[in-house]
Amino acid sequence: MSFAKISVRKGLSMLLTLMLLASALAACSSGGNNDKSGEAQTPSSTSSGSSESPSADSSPPTKEPVTLTMFGAGAADIPGIQSDPVAKEIERRTGVTLDTMAADENKLKLMLADGDLPDILMVDHKYIKQMIEGNQIINIDDYLKTSGQDIEKGMPETLEYFRQNMSEGQNKLYFLPIHTGTYSDVGAAAPQYEYSVGFWTRWDMYQELGAPEIKSTDDFLNLLAEMQKLYPKTEDGKKVYGVSAYNGGLWPFIIQNAFADGYFNGPGTYVQDAQGNAYELLTDESSTFWNSMRYFFKANQMGLLDPEAFTQQMDQYSAKLDNLQLLSSIANWWTGGGNKKLADAGKPEAGYGMIPITGTQIYKGGFSPTGWSGKYLAISKNSKHPERAVELLNFMFSPEGSRLAASGVEGEHWKMVDGKPEMTDETINLSKTMEKFGDTTGIGKYGNLQGLDDFVVNPADGELISLFYTPKVFQTKLTPLDKAYSEHYGATYPGEALEKLVQEGKISWGAFDTTVQTGLASAPDDIKRIDAKVEELVKTTMPKIILSKDEAEFNKVKEEFLDSLNKIGYDQSKQFWAQNWKDSLAKTAVLKR
């Protein structure tokens, strides 16, 4: 059981959707529906880690043109021959024309069953055994020396890990990761326009109340109580609540406090800290789970809790924020409608903003040299041009190729200005106004071919792979609300406001090394059965805990819950996941962090 939203971004993401924290987590922090953030990076096809990259008009070696088919090239998944500017530049640099197939899982299952596979595939971990034992994919090691030298140079530890752990005991390289970036390379360095998950509330009302420093979640609840007095009902007469959630399992009830406490989702009923240490959630009464239960319990005691928090669906939760019926939000993903409603009413500086709570962490992302979880590239044995497929990936795994996927074509979408790469004004404007920006330009369209993460620094120029994460781009996103929020903290964009508070020591970053989670073994059937019972127990008991009439009942329900955990064998699950985590730490030790 995991508390984090499963998806799929910068991570996350989470984070995607989380995400789509997934994406999460990552995507979620871009601050706009059409804005492109970028994807990954890889070793250069001219020289890995070189200090220079070829200019847009450099002439690559002439190669015989070939067309390669790919299943699941990226988020857009526009099928057929690709002719956007990024695809044409890939063709110019590698001689490969991309013919893509949409990532339809039913189609994938049929292709695997009849053996009719395309040249390149993006697949989930669950298909690894089937593809290897079915002899359906090539050993990429056979081509690294001649066609993938830069892949080998750029991530030797990661490739060795994949040989040892993703080859069904054959010690061969069948799969490649995407969006890789070691924690030490990325960490907390990359800027973001704003940060997604946190304690979001009505910024205009916070200002009206004197913008007091918030030092704890109790302070935050007291702030919401004062806001509720100012704004007890919506314009259409609906009662306003301070705190809410939705019927999404544990995630919407724990994510704010978990990230603020410095934790990210882990295996079973564990969470991890930024350094990869695991902590059990349910029986440790000082855990972030119990902190979260007390937060919602107190909100209910204060008359702030939405009574539909346990039963409503996410779209109903979002609709209440659109209608300004909620004074706080779990994250910024649902605040756009309410902000627009206020702006349309002539209040452009009113809306939701994140309130930093002194001493807490702000979630910045999760990073790993093994890249995005559950997204692995393989080359089919059906391919008539396996060496050209490896050459294509070699380029896309270079800083140049990853920059191309994330930021577009040099000279067309971005240019060198005073020795530094910058997105052009035209591209920035198009990213905000063009409905199908990615489909048309190709920027972000081939994220599943991108080897290095958006936030990895390109050694050729010292800037990020994605050029959308720069103050220049951030300035174009500013709304009157964002400007007012930023100026309050002496910053020029919302993310910088939090960065300044980190520098002042008032808050800290939560940038998570998630490498250990890639090495976790699947739970055996007996543990799966126990975990399913635990998940159901949590689901049914959480409302009882939160809706307890007083402290005495809260403690009584808690003790009954802990006793029930023992009766369904929770100790056995705890032991399995604790040992699994320990084993994975040893297994992933080969990876550079």
C-alpha cells in the first residue's frame, strides 16, 4: 500500500499524474496547461560530457535513411510517420525517420502474443520476464561497442544494474531507462516556477488577516478558522469549509503532512526520507500518518472539515475549489478554476497561494539513475536495423538529443545568447497559446526516447536539459496573483519565494533519492493478501479516527485499530517490507547516486 498518487512528472510524477505525481509530481509543477517543461538527457553521440555541442547547422555524418517503428514514443502518441521540427532534426542527425504507434496496452499484449513487434518498444516492468523468456528482444550489449558507445560511457553503473536485475538472471542488457539523473547531479538545484503539494489557501484573505507567520499545522488551522469567519458562505449560499479531501484512499489525507514532514511514499506501509531511509507508518504513533490523522481530527473539531471529504470523488473536490467553497487545497492542481473565477470578478490578485510553514519541507522531486519507474526501452528481434535503433537511442541519450527532445531545435526554438542557451520569445509565447504545442513543434513529444532528465545539467553549456526552467520563462507566466505572492517575499516568481526562504533557513527542500525503490522485490501472495486487508482496514477506520467526538474517543479508536492490525498479521508484512528494503539497499549499491 502506498500513500502517493500513482501515475506517472519533473517527477513528481508523482508525482504524475502525480503524478500523475507522477508526473507528476513532475508536470504538476510547470504552472500551466500548455507550458512544456522538457524531458531527459543522455551521453552525447559525439563525445560524452564534452564541453561543446554541435551547432544547429553542423553536418552530421551521412547515413542511409531508414524508418523505425516505435511503440509508445511519448505522451502525444500521434501515430504514423512524424514530421514535426524535432522529428525532422532527429532524422537529420541520425538518418532515422520515426513511425510511431500509440501506447495502447491491449495492442501491446496482442503484439507480444503473436510476436509482431515494432523496432523499439517502451514497456512496463511487468512485461520484462515475458519478453526475455520469449526471446523477443535483443541483447543491447551486442551493439554498444559499435553503435552505443556514449550510452555505455554515460551510465556504466546503471547499465550494470540493469544487467544484474532486469535480465532474468542472464546478466545481459535487454532494457534501457529514460529520464535518468543521479540525485547528486540533480538534487535540489533545479528551479521551478512554483511547487505543487503543500498547504495552499486563499492568499488574498491571508493578506487581509495580516499575513501572520505560520509555524505549525495548528497555526494553519487557526488561520483557516479566521478565514471561515470572514467568508462563511459562497455567493450562491453554499457553506465554506477550511479542509477537505476526496475518496482516493490514504493519499489525499496524508500527502500534505508527509511531504511537510520530509517523507515520500515507500513500499507497503512505509515511507522514505530524502536519503533513502525507510519508516513504518501505521504502528509508529509519531509517524506522519498519525500527524495527518490529528490534523484532520482537529479540523473536524473546529468545524472546518467538509463532511463529504470521505465520500466525494476528486472531480467533486475540484468543483468545490472552482466555486471557492474550500479555503485550502492539497496542491495547486485544483486551484486554477477558483483563481479564474476571482479574476473574472475583477479580483486578479485574489486566489490560492502556498503558505510555507516554518520548519517544514517543500517537496521538490524524486530522482534516480534508474530513471522513470516502469518505463523501459527495448529493441525487438524483429528489427531489420537493430544497430540503427541503438544509434538512435545513443543520440537521444546524449545531452544534445535530450535537449532536443525537451527544448526543441537549436536556432528555431532556442538560441545561444551571450554564450547561454535560451528559449526564443516566439517559442515561449507559443507554449502558452498554441493548443497542440507539443504535437506541432515536437517539443516534449518524444519524452519516452529521452535518456536524461530535464533537470540534469548539460555539460556543454552549464544549463539544464530543459530550457523551460529559467527565470526568463518564469517571468512570462506571472499572473497578478503570482506577482503579488512573489513580491510579498521579495521574489520575482513564486518558486523563487520559497527558494529565498530555504536560503534563510526557514524551510527546507525535500528532494528524494528514490533509487532504493527500483530494487524492491514484488510481494509474495501471502503478503499481498495481508496488505490488501491492511488497506481495507485503513480505509474503513480513517473516518472513525478523524470523526471521533473527542480526544478520548480518538485514542480508543486508535488502540482498536492497532489491535486489529495485529490480528490480521500486519507484523508479517512489516518484516517482509523492512527486509525487502534492506536487500534493495544492498542491490542498488552499484548505482552512482
